[in-house]
Amino acid sequence: MPIEVYSFFSGVGFLDLGFEDAGFNIVFVNECNERFLDAYQYARRNRNHIPRYGYSCDDARSYLSDEKWNEAFPEYNNRENNLIGFIGGPPCPDFSVAGQNKGITGSNGQLTSVYANLIIKRQPDFFVLENVKGLYQTKKHRQFYDKLKRKLYRAGFSLFDSVENALEYGVPQYRDRLILIGLNRATFGRGIKYSIGSNRIYMLNEIMAKKWPTTTAFVENGNLEMPDGIIRKLTVQHWFEQNHVTEHPNGNDTFKIKNISKFNAIPEGATAGKSFKRLHRWRYSPTAAYGNNEVHLHPYLPRRISVAEALAIQSLPAWFELPGNIPLSSKFKMVGNGVPYLLSLGIATELFEWIDQFYTE
């Protein structure tokens, strides 16, 4: 059965790409930041896929209007032979401890409610909501999250949520994300059994038990053998090599450092500080959230990491690139805001397999 997906708050489409590659058909893309939306289309220019309902830069709130909805999607309610899903990661700095932490009173925090209201009003067969773990784990925000879930449940959705770490899906980055999946009981019935995380490649406790290197004195272009007992595929160096970051179109996209001598004193692997963290080549990266003074330095070169290297840390395929005619700050924001590709692919694949099994049993 064809599965059509409407994407909201799409960014440059890391979440969408995972769902595309898992077998879902992205038929609509909504991202109100025009620069982000242009980059989304640029990155996919060679994939020969144009969403059925196109790309929209409109505010997601506008799709709560029946007039606009019916004009944009005239066949939405005539869906006898296909399933429809919504996916989205509403902007989340207002729920992040590292961000503004304004919660639902913030301009971004309100968009999570907008997304929920769209789901409730339009009644897709399923939805996926992605957000920061602060929405789930911070007491202040958890009250809002629990209220949101009650609304969604009363609207007819069985709900399943989990905080998933990107490392468990093969991403070279420690990054927790809240995943909430809703399955419409009108479509799938009651008593639905679903579990998030069946496609994990590694278990977090096993990863943490490895003898990862801590810090090493910074030596420009210095050699450093990979230590025994670690998982090479989760290291920054593995992904830099796999994605050929120095030859990548975004390989030279990097900010200059004014006081190089000061930052060359930072050891390789010193990532405990608030800013200017130097990655370790034989370890995974901390969360790639570029902004709020978060800066990552190259493990063994006297510079900040490039956009190509940031894309690798987000586990994007080597072919994925951002256009050259946009500011560097915007490029890093695009990368940092996205859902790690392999995490998205893992979640999407298990959902696709579950739906396929549901209809073949």
C-alpha cells in the first residue's frame, strides 16, 4: 500500500531523507525559512523526486484553515488505497536546556502545539514528532508534553515514545532525541503493539563501556594510532574518511580563527567546555548543535571544522551538499538543526516494516 508523507518544519530535510530512503513517499514539504527550503531542494536536485504537492514556505499555522488545506490538498480525504503520515520536528530551542528554555511561551515552543493541532484536525493514519529530550525530561516542559499526549490520545491516536541516542544507530555523535509516534486507532485498531528502537545497531551502555580515548596533546597533522577496544564506525575519523570531507564541495566552508595560538593549546578530545571543543579523531562527537557559542575544532588541524565535516558528524551520505551561495553561519545552523540521518533512517525503517507487516499478516 502506498504511504504518503507530509513533512512539516522540514529544515533542509535530514528527517525526510531517512523516510525517503526507508520507502516512504514524501508528497509535501513545508519549511517557513526560505533559505532552508532552497537548500533542501538544492541537496536533492539529482534525486529526480518532486513532491506531489510541492514545497511550501507558508507558516504551518495557515494549514489549520480548511479553505487553504482543501485548496492545497483536494484529494486528501479520498484516500481509500493509500496511507497518509505526518512527520515533523518543530523548532526546539525553547525546550532545550542549552537553548532559551522558554517552553510553550517561546515563539518556537508554540510550534509544537501547532503541529499537534494539525495532527488532531487532519487525522493522518500515523505521525512522527521529533524533539529535544528536554521536552520529556525537564519537569517544566514535561507537564506540557503530557498534556499534549492526552490531547492526541483523545483525538484517536495510540502513542509510543522514547528518547533515542544517535550513537545507537551508527551516528558518530552523542545526541539524544525524543521520538513520539502516533498510530491512528481508526486505521490500525485498538490494542496496537509497537516498540521504538528495534533497529538500534548498538546499545548505549555497551558503547559507553568501551575504552574511548580522553585527551591527547594537539599536534598539527600529528599521527595517532587508533586504540584497541573501540568502535571505529562511531569515530569522527571514520566518517571524515568515508565522506572524503577534504574533497567534498563544502570542504572549504569553515570559519577562520583569529587567535590560532590560543586555540592550538586546546588538546585533541577536550570537549568538556562550553565552547571551542576540539574533537578527538578516535571518538564520537558531542552534540552538533552549532549556535549559542558552540564551536567544534578539528582534531589535528589548526581550524574549526568545515561544513562537510559537520555533515559527516550528522551521518549524511557523502553526496549530500549545501549550496555555496549562502552564509556560513546559515550552513552550520542548517546542519546543527537537523535530525542525524542514520537515526532518522532507523526510526523510519522500523515504522515502515511495522506497517508492512500489519498489512501482510
